[in-house]
Amino acid sequence: MLVLAATNDLRVQKIPNLINFSVVAVSICFYTITHGLDGLLFSVSGMLLGVALLIAPYIMGGMGAGDAKLMGAVGSVLGPKGVFVSFLYTAIVGGVYAIIQLTVHRYHGKAIISNIYTGIKTLILTRQWMITPAEPHEKSPRLCYGLAIALGTFAYLALERMGYSLFNRFKLF
């Protein structure tokens, strides 16, 4: 599912609902059949947390709805703890991905730094935060976050499989 979603996101910048919803349906049915009410709650709470983790960036226009739904699909399979840790790895992968994109598209990185500098200078001088809109000809590089979700989730699964658990050391969960 993750490979299909990431591939589709890279090719056409969309993650189909068919992928997300079919994974959610299959995982909810599987956990309900195998573990009863506890399984249902495990899968549904993971799905809701997965969507909740990425709903704010979606609302702010930073990513597409397919990305939030994909994280929900991951949550329906991994449950709440799994999707949260997967989200943390995804954020790290996404940050590295964004740095690579800004390195490749240097002009855009310079424009971002210039806008931040101008905003801070304006804030200090006028005590008002003014957002400087991007130039119309400036198109920001496209981050296909489905790729980051896939890589972050694979990292979580691989590390868990090898016995490295992020939260076992801290005894938080």
C-alpha cells in the first residue's frame, strides 16, 4: 500500500482514495475479527490519530488531503502508538526531503530566507507581522509527502523488527 501510494504521489501528485479506504476497511475488519472490540478500537483509534496528526498541515495548505488520509490508513494498521512513532520518523524524513528540495531549488530557499528576514525586520520596526506574498512567477518545489510517509513508516517497522523501540527506552507508553 505504501509503495503504491508513494509511487502514485511521485507520478501524479495524488494518493487515490481507493488505496487509503481499502486499507482502512481491510484493517478494521481484520482487527475486529481477530481481536473483537479491542481490535476495532485499536484500528479506529489509530486511524483517527493518524488523520489528526496531519489535519492541521492540510488545513493550512501545506499538504494534500490524500497525505492525511494515508497517515490514517497507516494508523488503522499500526494502531495509535505505531502511527505516532511512524509520524515522528515521517517528520524526520520529510524534513530531510524538504532540505534536499531547497538545496536543489536554491532560488526558492533564498526567497524564503529573504521573506523571513524582511518579516522580522518589519516586525521589529513597526511591531506588526506582515506576510510577504510570493512572487507570482515563483512556484514552490512540490513535496510529495506520500514518499516521506512511506519511508518513515518503513523506518519505524524496520527498527521495531530489529528490536529498537523509540519509547521502550523512555517507558512513556
